[in-house]
Amino acid sequence: MWKKAPVDEPITRKKFPFAAPRSLLIFAIAAMAGWAARAEEAGRGMLLDVSHTRAEARLVGVSAEGRFTFQVGKDPRRVPAAELVAWGAPAEPRDAPQVLLANGSLLVVREILKTQDERLLLDSDASGEFAVPLSTIAGVLLHPPIDPQRRDRLAARFAPPAGRPDEPLPEPPPRGDRLLLENGDELRGRITAMTDTAVEFTADVGPLTVDRQRIIALGFASSQREGRSSSQRLLVGLRGGSVLNAAALTLDHDQAQVNISDDLRLTTPAEAVVYAQTIGGRAAYLSDLEPESYRHLPYLSIDWPYRLDANVTGTRLRAGGKIYAKGVGMHSTARLTFRLEKAYRRFQAELAIDDQTQLRGSVVFRVLAGPREIYKSGVVRGGDPPLPVSVDVGGAKQLSLVVDYADRADELDHADWLNARLIE
């Protein structure tokens, strides 16, 4: 904990007349301005639908039938969930414990309390105390790194692998639960209990009691791992950084209820919802399809893979100061091809260099429908705002994403196809 530094002599009104009250007043005004700005931003975000219409909007309601109501200026706009691409953006998780669920949900909580009756008790700012079945948990980050890239890489070690829709995930080998310790060691065995101070763990050498302060993360081998459902679902983001893979969302002016599964429903203030995105609606995301082929031509000798729902280094997609849950990460020069089983009308995306390059990198994006080039961007550089694209694919049977290098060869060409999607 931070300790207050000693002072030789307190500042008093006698020595500095009016100084303290003025500084306090300035601080109070600044704080109130910040709170007012945050209150103004609460419930507001960019609305994007399948028609590629964009508008700054405030979310005011979601019905039980899945119809979203937004306030755009002075006018209400109603959007069926199937036609919603995205509203708002996921929040960057703060330095707080995280729980990774087997269905891909991320819960950012204030405190992880203990295990009880095969459940993990949690406490969050948005939902208060609630319990999550242990069978649905893939991993727990007790002390996640502050650096976003390191935090993402740690989460990836414990998050369940993603599958394509309708494809069951193979069961992992029975290697047991895992404890990742602060010194880098990893213990394997079985987690039997967690208290507010320790984790009870059975390893090959016998039962152990490990201080929670020594543990960075836990992995649960027995979680009920899930493939991606082919039914329509929603990604719902909360103010603290949680992103929930939900079967349903209802929201009125006071309260929101997020149904993650039959065993887990969260209730939160409506203003805590900052992001929503439909999966399985009229927008088919390329990251949910199986690529037909991929080819990368290194400028020198480094081979870069493509990434689905991640940037080319495998961490979360970030561009323009925002997080994107869906998209494709590539590196120049590369070509990624998908075979299209349906007669899609349009391809849409937002194109950018990932924020992790710190304003560096430059590429040219191209889109091919079969052998025909249907889109070519100008040079997109690090720090440029995401570039919207919407092009007619004319019922093509094949779609290719191409990234070419531009300035300075392929240096930090971390290209993001944000929300890359096909519209029927």
C-alpha cells in the first residue's frame, strides 16, 4: 500500500492564506468536470448496422425479443439484434482480477472471494456479489499484469481455444488444473478449494496450501469447454472491462440483465453497459469462417501467421484507442482466402494499423472477389483512424484479403481488418 510521506511542517492558512481552499476548489471543479464528462459519455457509443450506417447513439433499451432502441440526436432508432453489427466498444480492463469462462466470456471483478458448493464467489462493481459454477471456468487471473499486451498473453494461456460454429472442441488431455506462480513456476494437479488467503491444491507430492499472493493465475482442466454456437448470441461489454458471451440481453433505463447461460445471469445498472455486438445475425464475420488458404511472403526471413479475433502478435485488436472483439490480424505481405458457401452481397470492415505499433507501420489493404480486385486502399499508417470500407462482392465464391507493405518495407506492419464481415 502507498504510505503517506512525512512532512516537516504542515501547510496552514497562516503561512499560505487561501492557498489550500483555492487548490481544493480547482481540484473539485476539475473532478466535477471529469465526472460530468463521464456521465455524458455513459450509455453513448458509435452505432453500426448491416447497412453500414454509422451514428453516435445512446442505448436506451433492449426488449425481451432482442430489439435494440437507441437515441440518435433527438430521434429514437430501433434496430433488431440480427441487424446490429456493433454499438460502443469493449472497455480496457483495469488492474483487477479476471475470470475466463469456457464460453469465451471475460469477467473483470473487484475481488475473487472463495469457492463454495462447487461455485466461485465473486464481487464486482457492476453486479455486486455473485457465484459462477466452477465447471464453467477456464481460468482465473488473480494478479494480471498492468501492461495490456502482457495481460492479453497471460489470458491466452488459460482461455479456451476458439472453434468454428457447429464444430465441437476436442477434449484436452487430462493434464490437470494449473497454478502459475509469481516466480514463473507452474504446478499441476487438482484445485480443491480457494479461501480469501490461499488455494488448496493436490499435486503428485501430496496436498499443498499456496498463498494467493504467490499465485498469478489458475487454470481449470474440468471446465465445460464449448465450441462457438451457430445460434445468434450477443457480446455485451461492461464498464469495468468485462465482455460477456450472452444468449440474451434485456435493458431499460435503470437496469440490464445479461443471460450468459442457464446457470449464470448477471444484473447490472443499465449505464454500466458500454458495448454490444451481435454474433450469428446478418453479419457473418470472417473470423468465424475457416480460411481456405494463406500465404505470407516475408520481406526478410520472419514468417508471420494470420490471427482470428486478434492482431498479428496474438493480443487483442486495438485501433484508434478502442478494443475490437472481432477481426483478422495480418502482416505484410500476405494473402488470406476464404471460400464463400453463401451468396453474400457485401464485404465490410474497418482497416487500421494496430495501436501496439505506437504510430508506426504502413500498409495497403486490398480485397479480391475471386481473381477480381474490388477494393484497394491508399497507404494506411500507424495512428490513422480506422478506415471504413463497404464493397459489393457480387455473389463471389471466393474472397481474399491482401496486405501489401508501403513505407519502410514491412516494419511493424501489424494490419487489422476490424469487424471484417460479409452481409447476405
